[in-house]
Amino acid sequence: MLNAVITRLRNLFHRVFENELIRRVIRNSGYLFSVTGIAAMFSMLQGIFVARLLGVAVLGVLGIIVQFTTVVNKFTSFRMNELIVKYVGQYTETNQPRRAAAVFKAAGLTEITSAIFAYGLIWLLAPLGARFLAKDISLTYLFWIYGLIVLANLIFESATGLLQIFDRFRQIAIVTFVQSFATLMLIFLAFIFDRGLAEVMAAYMVGKIIGGLGLSYLALREARRTWGAGWWRTPLSELRLQAGELIRFAINTNISGTLSLINRDSELLWLSAFTSPLAAGYYKQALALANLVQMPVSPLPKATYPELSREVAKKNWPNLRYILRQGSRLAFWYTIAVSIFLVLFGQPLITLLYGDEFLPSYPAVLILLVGFLVANTFYWNRIALLSLGRPDYPTKVNVLIVVLKFIGVFALLPVFGYLGSAMLLTFSYILGNSLTVLKIRSEIRHRERETVA
């Protein structure tokens, strides 16, 4: 019996890793995961210190301030990392370095403009956020201060995309480690000296600033190494013929990202608006625990997207299918294993790490695990569509989900509170992934028929 199990595991291992593309994806995501694992451990320690230091309600306020800034920033964002991976990768594969450099330049300038605009919005909207979300107008200054991280991340997305396309995942991993370690040390000091919300928020800010400036520096150095010292002088007119396509791609990713603000990225804000920061604190803690299932999966999209874009450019559909299939297998079995652990030991884990006052978050963890299982298994759903040149389809799916979720917010949150938030997030993952996976299958089949013809 034992020999049969070992044989099956060995065969599964060989099937997954026999392809060079999968090995490269795993290697690149391995750089990220090695640090993501450490960062997740640091994040858990941070969460323990912060939860015990602040308590449920103030933890909810912290989550509201952080998510408020994130939402406003994403509202103005064009997800330049995705545009960079798609088009710098395409022009690099087809040996058009001037166009590749022009894309990076255009993306960086656009991102700088949108970041400045985002901080202006944060400054204007902060009093409303403090009054209606944090329920305390005196906290307005904390919204203003934390919003400064937007200005420290002026070209963060463009930088990340460039480092991805040139396989500089090890460098991304190093910056992530330094960022996480610095944040942990500062939060630990705040815990030791029994400080409060402002000091904890400052610790998060320092980490974000290190990450933004570090990746920006590495990307600019990579651009100089790849395209020469004068790459930034490349005229944007190099993209004249592709301008319409690039703008449509950027607008679609911006619209899709904006819609995601309602689907996934603004849940704490909706929850606090309809209930209280206390409910937001329970939900934030449930998300933190449930996110353990995403630890090794979260780096996979970054590592997989460049490979998918290359295979689409080469019209190598069997390799594309192989990457998607094997990636899903790896993500599914990991998620199942960790989910079983959390179902069995989630309650004692919450008590041990965070204290009895956080136990009400456990039912929300169970609901979230269902959604994360689907989201992890098909982690590639959005990047596959982007690689196939269909940034419009996720936008259409998000429109549908936004309408349904908007109805759900008014129907469920006043009744079920943070459990309603967990239900809505799980629903959005199941519906969104189901629709996009069906579209990807149809699109690949269509491309295969075109290639044969």
C-alpha cells in the first residue's frame, strides 16, 4: 500500500515538473515564495503584536485607514505592471528594444501623474473617511499621513512589471524581505513600549516606502542596463502606431481594477459604513488567517504571466494549456491541505495567537476558505486573458459581479455583518472564476483553430 502511494506521488511529481516552462515558473515563483513565506511569517507575527496591542475595534480602524488609501490609489491606477509585462515582453521577444523602452517610459510617466492625483483625492476625501468609516473625525490627520505612501510609490507598478519581464524575481524577493523585516521590527518596538495606532501605522508606512523606492531603483537600473543610459530619451512617437491598442489596454485594466474596488478591495470600508469598526476588526482578522492558504499561491501570477505572454506570442498553445493545467493542480492541493488544517485547528489557533476576543472571526474564516479554494485553483484566470489580448472580458465580468455584489451589500451587511462580507467575497470568487475560465477555454480553442487554418 505504502509503495503504491509513493509511486503515485513520484509519477505526479514527474508529470508536473517535466516541462521546462513549469520548472521556470516554479523557480521564479520560488524566489518570491521563499520570501513570501518569510514575509507571511513576519506578517503573522505583526498581526499578533498589533491585535494584542490595539484590540479588535482599533485594529478595524487601522484596516480602514490602510484600505482607504489602497482604494483611492487603485481608483486612479492603470495597473501598469500588467501593461509592461504584456508589451515590453512582446517587443523584447520581437527584438524591438526602442519600442520596449518607450512603453516603460510612457507607463512610468502615466503612473507618476496618477499617483499625484491619487494623493490629492486622499487629501480631499480623508475627512469623509474619518467621519463615516472610522467614525471619528479627529483621525483625519492619520488618513492624510498614511496617504503619503502613494507618493513614495510613484512608479511601483511599472517597476514591478519590468523586473518581472526580465526575470529579476530574486531582486523583488530581496526587497520584499527587507520591507517585511523592517515593518516587523518597528511593530515589535511599538508592542514592547506599549504604543498605539499612530506608531503601528508609521511602521507600515516605513515598510511601504522601502518597498516602493527599492523596486523603483532596481527597475531604473535594469532599464539602463538593458537599453542604455539614454533609454529615457526614447521618443514616445515610437508607439504612434500602437497608441490606440496601448490606451485601450490601460483603460480596460483601470476599469477592471476600479470595479474590483467594489468586488474585493473595499470590503472593510463597506462593512464599517454599514456596521462599525469592531465588525471591520473581526473581518480583518478572518482575512489574515484565511490568507494563509494564499501564501505560496500569491507569487504564482507574477511568475506565470510573463511565461503565458511569451507562449501566446509564439502561438504555442499546447505549452499554454500545460502551464495552466499544472499550475491549477499545484495550487488546488496546497489549498485543500491548509484549509483542512484551519478547519480543524482554527479556533485554538485564534485563541493562542490573538486571544479569545477574536474568536467570533472563526465562522468568517470557514466561509472565506471556500472562495479562496476556487480563487487559488484558477489563480491564472485574469493573467491568461491579458496574455490572450482580452483585457475587456474581466471588465465585463466585474461589471456583472459589481451589480450583484452592490445588491448583496445592502441586503446582507446590515443583517449578517462581517459574515455577510465573507459570503459576498466567496460568491464573487466562484462566479468570476467560473465565467473567466470558460472564456479562456473558448479563446484558446479558437486560436488553435486559427493556427491550424
